[in-house]
Amino acid sequence: MRILGIETSCDETAAAIYEGNDGRGRILAERIASQIEIHARFGGIVPEIASREHLAALPDMVDEVMDEAGLAWDGVDAIAVTAGPGLMGALLVGISYARAVGRVSGIPVLPVHHMEGHLFAPGLSNELPTFPFITLLVSGGHTMLIRVDGLGRYTLLGQTVDDAAGECFDKSARLLGLPYPGGPAIATLAVDGDAGAIALPRPMLRRDNLNFSFSGLKTAVLHAANALKDGDEQGRHNLAAAVQQAIADVLVGKAVQACRSENVSDLVVAGGVAANHLIRGQLLDVAEKASIRVHLPAPAHCTDNAAMIAYAGFLRRQAKTPIPVHWDAYPRWPLSSLS
Ligand code: KG4
Ligand code: ZN
């Protein structure tokens, strides 16, 4: 079965082809075009510009992946497209394109939940763990702990009560004068820093629940940044290292706590923040001591991409999930509403 995946929910235009059989498979071709530089001069993502850029990039990108995979349309069994959550106009570009091609070529088009794509992304490079497993989903807009009992069987165990972990990286980066996306920028600055030189809080870490809060940490970073003297480069490195370490401690601590409280020994960590090397290393260390198996996507498949959308589409087709007769773009779409 070959699935074309299309992702246009935010500021990356992406297309990929996944070929799979009986739970195994491989990516035949994939492309991503980031709009980060275009939005950078506005200090954030401009939805209208994002839609126009998707429209300009997507058709040629799909042609390229089809060529690289050596496929004509009759070689594609389904088109999986991100239907939400995301920016309304941006989602509609991918959906309209997918529907047009689907209609002309007689290929079924299925709506994929962006976070379900992130959630199963480790399956792109390794075998997925057997159910149940715990997933820590950490992206720019979400920080959630989910118990996964099967495809579409998701129980939300905890989530952030304010900012997402990625948002905390992004806002802290801005306070340090670094560009968007803040995660990679902080990680680079942190390399020469001493995380122990500046004390920052680990919000909610010792609480007896699985929720997160990052706004207090962001405020602490603001105060620490203001306290830095002009030209104190080492201080900036230290602050970057300190905030990265604080976020890592909270995420790793809560993920292990979730596995323990649910008595589950497989942990998937996915979403853009899961690309962070410190977090990946710390997760593997701590989990090993706690006898938890950690499953991570390759760093390139942690951030937004279309291979994960194609793969989620593949899992849905393989499970013979019926495609809804009517579906739309869903800017807000709770993962727990899937079945
Ligand atoms: O999953 P994603 O690509 O897009 C959303 O669906 O939100 O996640 C983007 C987020 C941004 O906040 C970005 O700063 C963060 O992931 N991120 C990282 C790293 N790479 C991306 N955070 C920490 N370390 C990284 N290496
Ligand atoms: Zn994402």
C-alpha cells in the first residue's frame, strides 16, 4: 500500500510517500519546505502568508516526491492529509489540493490528525511498541501525556495548564535575543553553558499529578535575562543551558511518573521538542534505570513533516478505519475525540 502524505498545518509545507505492508514499510520520498525565514521579519507566523506559501510550494513538491518514488497516480492507494489542528487557511490549502487530486485520479483522501501523526512517528524508523504505551507529545502548541491503548484509543493523562514546552523554548529564546524556532537556538547556545550557574524552578515536578506549567519558568528566565550585564556572553550561555535543563528535568520526570502510575513500561516521546539532544539523552538514561523502554522518532521526524502523516494514514488504512463521509479542516481538534 502506498500513501501520499501532505502536511500544511502551520509553517512547513511537506509531502512524502510511504509504502507499507503488514505494519512494516519505508519512506519512498519526502520533502519539506520551511517558511521560517519568510515569517521571521514579522516576529511570528502570519497565517495569510503561510497559506500563500503552501499554495506556491505544494504542487511542485508533490510532483517531485512522485518522480523520486517513480510513481504515477495509479500507483498511489490513498492520500493522507493533515485536517487539523492548525491554521485554518493553511490546512485548507493541503486539503483542497488533496481533494482535487483525489477526485481527478479516483484516489481516496483521508483526514489525519496532526498530533496522531506525531504520536506514531517512531514507527517510521523502528517497530512501534505494543499497546498500551505512554506518549509524551511535546511541540510548539502542545505538552501532553497520553495513554495509548490502540489506534484512536487515547486517554489524556495530563497536559500543560499554560504554555507548551516548545513555547517556553521559543519565548526564552526571544528573551535571549535568539531567532525562532527557539528550541534549536537555545540548544546551540547552551553547548558552552553551565546549567548549574543559574537556579531556575522546575514547575509542578513534585506535584502528585501529570500536568505541566511553563509560564513561571518563562518569568524566571525573564528575570534572569534582565539581571545579565551587557556583554555577559558566558551568562547568556549559562542561562540557555539552565532553561534547557529545567525543561528537560520536568519533561523526563513527568514522563517517568506517568509510566509508573499507569504501570506501563513503553514510552514514546514525539513532537518538535523531542528533537532536543539533551532531552533525548536524559530520557534514555533515566528510563533505563526505571526499566522503561523509550521510543523516539529520528530528530527530523520529531518536527513537522509529511512522512508521519503518510504513516498515520497507512495505519488507519491498514486498520480499515472508515473515512468519514463529511469532513472539514479542524483548527481545533482534540485528540481524545478520535476513535
Ligand atoms: O512539532 P513541531 O515542529 O510543530 C508543532 O506542531 O508545534 O514543534 C515545534 C516546536 C518549537 O517550539 C521548537 O522550538 C521546538 O519544537 N523544537 C525544539 C527543537 N527543535 C524544535 N525544542 C528543543 N530542542 C530542539 N532541538
Ligand atoms: Zn507538529
